[in-house]
Amino acid sequence: MDKKTFWKIIEEVNASVDTDDKEAVLKGTINRLMEYSPKEINEWKNILDFYHDLSRREKLWAACATIGNHYTDDGFEYFRSWLISKGRDVYMNALQDPDTLAEMNIPENSTDFESFWYVANYAYDRRKVYDKFGEEGVKDEFEKWMTQEGKKIADYYGRLPHPEYTMEYWLEYKFIQRMSNTYGLDKEFQLNRPSEDTVEEIMEEIHLGEDISSDWTVEHLKEIVPRLYEKYNPVMQMQ
């Protein structure tokens, strides 16, 4: 797995779905990742984490706040997952100048995409479960699981629906997670820094714009990201 393939998977998914439909993005990404070996899926996740770490920049955090997403530590983590999910050009441009995000039409409260950060973890587990049981075997095991535990989990979802995906997706996710844990299928999954060759390839095309001090406040947003500020006119208080 290299950076070119990493971005190609994201771009191909985005070309085939409504990118504001988070479940469609997740399903599309999982389906593409399922075409690769567990080892390659693991490598894709490590590349994602590397890009995610690179984007921990104060000016991007200010952009997150300006757009209107919750901008606690967790909120900024999930904002950066959303940023990567939008593809290479959006990500690279935002690293250089976060105010370029003003060129996008961003629906309200849409930049919190926690699940994309973990999409490769799920794809890895799913690949391993299907490799072990086969398609028909997975169907049989899912029916057994639904009889034993599925209704309880469906009832839980009904009380607290997840904002990023449907009950159908949630049930399959929980089933795959349980199967992976039960049979120890995720033991080889490792969160590591990508290979030095991959890191070198990534850094060759990274152009970081000038960052700002961490002591910024809401009052500074108009100066930090003027186009975003004009577009979203945020009214908020620091948390």
C-alpha cells in the first residue's frame, strides 16, 4: 500500500457516492478496502493516521471552529478525519491554507466524521471474518447472532440512533466486531508508523502553510480565516 493507492481509494469512492452521505462513504470505502489483503488494509490505516497527525495544526483547528463544528479535542480529531475523507486536493490545499475550505459547500454539522477514522479497522475485521467463514458462513453466523444478541442491540440503537449510519449498518458492525473479538481475528492488526519509504513519499508533496500560536480565541477567527469567517459568520464561545 502506498500513498497513491491510499488516495485513489478515497477518490474512487467519492466519485461514486454522495460525499455528504456518510454511510455511503463508509460502505464504499469498506467495499474498496475489502478488495485488498488484511495486511494492505492495515497499511492503509497507518497511512491515514500519518496524514491525520500531520493535520494537527492550530490554523486548521481555527477553521474547524469557524465552520461551526464542535471544536473540543475530540471534535478536532473527527474534523481531520472528515478532511481526509474529502480527498487529496481538499486535504493538501487545507494544509497549506485552511481558508480554501471556504470554496466548498459544507452542510451544517457535517464535519464531524469519527467513523471514517476507524473505517479501515472495520474493513480489516470484515475481511478476516469473511476469509474465515465465507459468504454463506457469515450469513449463517449473523442469523445466529441476531437470535442471541441482535434484538438487544437493535433496541439500544432505537433509543440512541447513531448520527452517521443506519441500524442495518450498526448491527453488521457490531456483529463483525463480536466475531473478530471472539476468534481473535484482529490480533495481527498493528497501528504503526508507515514504512520509511512511504513516509518519504508522503512528505515529498506536503506543503505546510504558516501556522499560528495555540493561544488563538474566537475573536481572532476573522483574521485567521477571513473567507471562512465571512461565509459562516460564527457566533460562539470558547469551550
